[in-house]
Amino acid sequence: MRRQVDRYGLPFSTVIVITALTLPVVAQAYVGPGAGLSLLAALWGLVVAIGVAVIFFIMWPIKRMRRRKAAEQAAASQASSEQAHDAAPSPVEQTTDAGMAPADESKSPPPGS
């Protein structure tokens, strides 16, 4: 116990007695219902505002990470669909690769003749 007195300077009991003597014995005040409700509403508003700020502060990096992951997945699926599209030649590419020219619609006979 002696070490604590030396460390803090005053014994803990002295601090308690000084604090108790400075507190009022009887509060000579009245808080009406209007003022009390106003105080409670302001307090709840402050608590809710701080809570929402904390939630948004925590959710911001999570939301950003989810958006980045979705963008990466979309880019990967687009790249894989482009690779699949490039792997299968179109009918025009097949005919030109086989040495045949694609049909020219401007030289075809008019319909009904």
C-alpha cells in the first residue's frame, strides 16, 4: 500500500474525501417536462449521429472492397467471353479461310424474277 501512496502523491482516501466535500448535498433545481424531453431528444440525436458516423466509417472500406471485387469479376468474365468469341471463328471468317468469297448481296438477282 505504501508504494501506491508514493506513486500518486496523495492517498486514494484523501482524493475521495475531497471529491465528496465538493459535491452538492441537495440539488436546488427543477427540470420541467419540456426541458427534460428536449434534453433527451438532443442526447438521442447526438448518440444516433455518432453511431451512424461510426457505421459509415466502418462500412466505407468494406463497400469499396466489394465494388472492386465485382469490377474485377466483371472484367474477368468479359475477358473470358472475348477469348471464347475469338476462339470460335464467325461464318464469314470460315468462308474466307476456306477460299470462298462471301456472297455479295448487291449482285444477287432482284426478288421475284
